[in-house]
Amino acid sequence: MWQLNMAVCIAVGFGAFAWALKRTMDAEKKKRG
Amino acid sequence: MAEIKQGGDQFASRWGLIATVLGMAVGTGNIWRFPREVASNNGGAFILICFLALFIWAVPLICAESVFGKKTRMANAGAFKVLLGDNWTWVGAWCAMVCVMLGCYYVVVLGWVMKYLSLIFTGFLTQVQAGGTELTSEVWKNFATTPPAVEAWMWFVAAVLIAAAIISRGVQGGIEKANKIMIPSVFILLAILLVRVLMLPGAWKGLEYMYHVELVDFARPNVWLAAFTQAAWSSGAGWGMFHVYFVYAAKDEDIMLNAFTATFGDMVAAMLAGMVVLPAVFALAPDPMAVMKSGANGLTFVNLTNLFAHTTGGFLMAVLFFIALFSAALSSVIAMVELGCRNLMDMGFSRPKATVFVTAFFLIVGSWSALDNGIFENQDMVWGVALLMVGLFYSIAAVKFGVEKLWKEDIEPCSDMHVKWMWTIIKFFPIEFALVWGWWVYQSMTWYPGEWFKFWPLQKYAYTPGSMVVEWTILAVILFILNGAMAKNLVHANKLD
């Protein structure tokens, strides 16, 4: 059970952060043309 | 890279802004407070509720702060004046002063970290190996908790001067450059420590404790309270510091995506710290739960030093850990000093003059907390709880100005993240505030039966609602009297054009 919760927390926390950084990088690339 | 516009300070790039707001958010709240809260709230359920709090409390409030700063190009006091009228100036100033008052004792912690870093480099771990674990408690007691703590005060003064030196160099020269180095370093150092700690026998027990879920914990109000408080403390939502950094943001800066990045970046740092500290304690301490319950200052400065002293590679681990803590705390202190400076600059102060003024204020007010741990504890409670009130004021201001209007005019047009509910939920913050603060007041009255309204001496009544209300009111009365003068002088926005 704790392994499942660890996987969920890491996926949500690290995943959301990574997604936001990727989205920011894409937006910056688009802005620079 | 955005160009600097003539006449105003501005971040050179979006990454500079992101590093800076992350630097503001990632601090001792992540590296020290989060592991302790996880430990005292029985692990997994607490973390899951923290995630919920990020979505329904932290992100909306950070959006509100950011939009106020970007829209008005003025710090807290000026923005409240511009958006809501002259009579609201003192409310914005009160929000700013809460953060400044908090910064005055937060710098004391930075001084403690600097002291321990110096101890590590001067062979303290070897002395602990020879002299036993009591030595670390003795050193801590003599250094920080026995008034007058003169040595702690000297380290506090050094910490204030370092932060002031960085701030005086301005946004691009000082704040942005420092955070671009410090923040990635914190994440890298924590990742290195994580790998090292998980190689220790028994370390996985710490991970098991951290992530195990007991369903009964979801029915415990104190776990919810602790999780929401942690989310506020750690992410910086309601501190007013995001507000100030967005005064320097580019016109097309993305408010919601940046708020989301900062909030979850902060949570990642907290989880990394938790996965370092808890496994380390479980692997090396004979009675891990007793260590966890020993108190905030104790875990980091006493017990972790003991743990580092008695493990192979402990010197390196200690150096990395305290450098990470130093970087995180310094970048948060920088944000607090900058908040004070920006509010004064809106009233016509030059940056050097504002820096000198705020530095002097930090030195005078913070000295009480540095010299006397009882005062430190009182200030921690009074201004820590005031953060909830600041959040409430921002929420009321957003509702009064128009939640829908702010979304349409300022948030949505330049956002790559269109999740409207995560903004509009700010309308419900007064309900969240009433539940959290009301519960706290009720609890704190039971801590001092018959004496909850007393406030003097502060050391004796450190946690009474009386001392909280008296200190909040004194600040409010002073700012209310100064309202007219402040409103008249708050005309120097950070114009980018």
C-alpha cells in the first residue's frame, strides 16, 4: 500500500512540476520563433 | 530573453523569474518543516491532503498575488490603493509588514544554519564522535536557546548583511543571478543526498513511514489543519512575496503556469527533503519516533548533526545538507527584504536607501528574536498565523475588484494553462479561512485556560490568542494612522515603458 502511495505522490508531484517546466519551455521556444 | 525597459526593473528572462519565485518558495519550510510535519502527522494521508491544499489554496492565492503585482506594477500597499482606493492602503501595508516581521525572525534561522556550516568545517563532527551525542545538544543549548544568545545574534547580523548586499544590486544583478545558481543547486544537492541516504541499511523504513496511509487520518481535523498550514508556509501563498516579484515580470508573463510551476516545484523540494531526512533518522537513530518528536530545531541542528557524525561519509552529507538549507533559506530571506524595499520604493525611496532602511529594521526588530528564543517562538506564532489573515485580505480584494474581470483581462490572455476553476476557487477562501483560523483560536484557548487573553511577558504567553491580537492590532493602528501619508506618497510604480 505505501509503495502505491509513494508512486502516486511522486507521479503527481514530480509529474506536475515536469509538465509545467515542459510547458514553459515550449512557450518560450514558440515566443522566440 | 526579454529586454530591460528603460525606467524600471525587470527580470531578464522567464527562467530568471521562475528561479526567483522558486527560491522564494523553497526554504526551511521544505527542508526542515515538511519532514517534521510528515513525521508528526503519521505520513501518507498528510501528504495527500497537502496535494489537495496546493490545488484549492496555494495556486489560487499565488495567482491573486501575481496578478495584483503585474497589473499595478506596485508592491502590496500601492496595489491595494490602486485597485481598491486610498482607504485600503493600510490593509496592503499590513500585509507587507506581516512578511517583514516574519522575515525579522526568519533571518535568525539563516544565522543558525551559517553557524552549523562553520561548525561542520571546523571539525565538529569529529568532536561529536569522540564526545558523544550529548555534545550536540549542549552546543545547541548554549548557542541558541540560552538568553542572551550573543553568538546567535552575531550570526544573525551576518545573515542580514549578506541578504542586503544581494538585494542592493537590484533585480538582474543580484536577485535573479543569485537564484539562478542557488535553486538548481538545492535540487541537485537534495538528489545527491537522497541517493546516499537510501544506501544506508534500514533507510527504506523511513520511506515506508513517510508514505504509509491510515484511512483514519483523513477523519482527523488536526491532520487537515497541519497539511493546509504546511502548504501555505511552504509554497509562500499569502505571504505577498509573489506579488512583489510580479511587479518586475514581463507584460506577457504567464501568471497561472508560473504559479503552478512554483507550487509544485516547492512540493518536489519538500518531498525530496522528506525522503532524505526520514530515511536518515530511521536508518541511524536507535529510537526514530522519539527523535521525530524532539521538536523543530532539534531535528535539524541536533539530531541530524548526530546522525552525520556517526555515519560513513557523514562529513560530505552534512556539508551538502547545510549548504542546501543555507541556499534555500537565503533565497527566501532575499524575497522578504525585497518586499520591504519595493514597498518603500513605491513611496519614492531609491533602492540603496530602501535597502539601508529595511536592513536597519531587520537588525533592530530581529535582534530580539536572535537574543531570546522565547521571543523567537512568540514571533513565529504571531506572524505565522497572520499569514492566514493576509491570504484572506487578498481573497477579499480579488472578489471586490472582480474575480471574473481579473481572469479575462489579466490571467487568461497570456496563459498557456487555461484551468479557470483553479483561479475562481479563490472566492471560497473566506470559508477555508474561517474553518482553519477558527479551529486554531479554539485550540489555542485551551492551551492557556483562564489566561488565553494575556500577552505579557511575551516569553510566558508566547502562544496566547491575546498576544497575537495585541501585536496585530498595534501594527494595524500604526498603519491606519499613517494611511493618508502612505496613500499620498505611493505614486512611484515600476513603469516598464
